[in-house]
Amino acid sequence: MKKINTILAAVSALLMLTVTSANSVEFKAGVSANGMAAYANAKETLKGDGAGTGGQTGRTTNEEAVLATSFASVFAEVSSDEMMGLGLGVSYAPEVADLSKETRVIQDATGDSGNDTGTQTVDAKINDLLSVYITLPVGGNGAYVKAGYIQATMVTEESLATGSKYEDIDMTGTQVGAGYEGSLGDMAFWRAEGSYQMWEDLRADGSEANATGDSTKNKIEAEVGSVTGSLSIGMKF
């Protein structure tokens, strides 16, 4: 629902921008090849009874990870000369990253008499990256700056020794960037761009509470940042 609302808001803003004189409005659409590098600092806490007597509190592990991935996206923009070339755009990438699967053997995952000893596999994918942004020309030579809102979905696929499953995570954040655009004839253009994504802190809770009867669940918390480089081609109308 959040993605639908964001798309509707972007389309509405695009339509409002076209209310100005038709001669001052320019439409652009194209495709991009993107390379992304991301850093994550994640903490996982396994469920435990938390009592300290007759059991154990949940075990916590911290990990840092670096991800490099490439993906394709499409975009559409509208800009107006009457607004100093200010543009509004939306981009979408259906598949962004397939995170490396991690398998490990754990002992006594919940602190409950060793009942949850076993192999634990964690896997995830990042899909449906949507960006709504504004662009502003700088200097009149093709350079521009960019800022916007981003969101994506982390689809979790895991097999946990605790019997719990993690929910999918809605990722949201902001991005800033800059780039250069050049012409390829009268109606085509190319574009090179770099941007930095600042994601909100992530959290996912497990599906099952501790067997001792309290409400403690597995949970994952993470801080994420990423940088992206893009090469694009498109048409302008």
C-alpha cells in the first residue's frame, strides 16, 4: 500500500507540473544500468526467556557486511523551463540484489534445554526499488543535482533452528546525487550519475515467541547505507 500511495503521489505531481505552458514542459523517459555498493551493520538477537534463572537471555550476534550488485531500472521525468529547469521524476527497478545465503550451525538457539540446536540458513532479496526525485540544472552545461525519496522491499527467505520466520522488511530512505547529461541527436540523450542513499534503520521480528511463555521473539536490526553509479540513455519529447 505504501508503494501504491507513493506512485500515485508522484504521478499527481507530474501531472500538476504539466499544467504550465506546453512549450515550457519537457518529458523524458529512459533506461539505466546501475552499480550499487552497500554497507550494513546488523545485529541479530535470538529469542530467550530473559529470566536469568532456569534459562538464558537471547543470544546476540553482530555482523558487518559489504554488498556489490548491479541492476537495471526505468525512469520517467518532466521538467519546466518556467521553473528554472526544475524536474520531477520517478524510477523503478523490479530486482536489485540477491543477498548471499548464510548457513551456520548453532547450539541451544533459545536457551531452552538445547531443543533448538540445528542448522540455520538466512537468505534475502531486495526487490521493487522505487525512487521519486527532483532534479535541478547547475550552470547550464548539462550538470545537475538530484534529491529524492526511496523505498524497497527486502524479501526474507530463511530456515531457522528456532522455528521462527522473519517478516519481509519495507525499506525507506532518502538519496542525494549529481550527474551530467549530454545529447545524442535531437531527441535522444545520455546521462552519467552518482548518488548516495541514506536508509532508515531496519528491524524485523520473528514469527514465534519463546517457548517458555513470554513474548520474546527473534529480531534483526540493521543500519544500511549505499552508493550508486548509473549510466542512462533515453528520449526527450
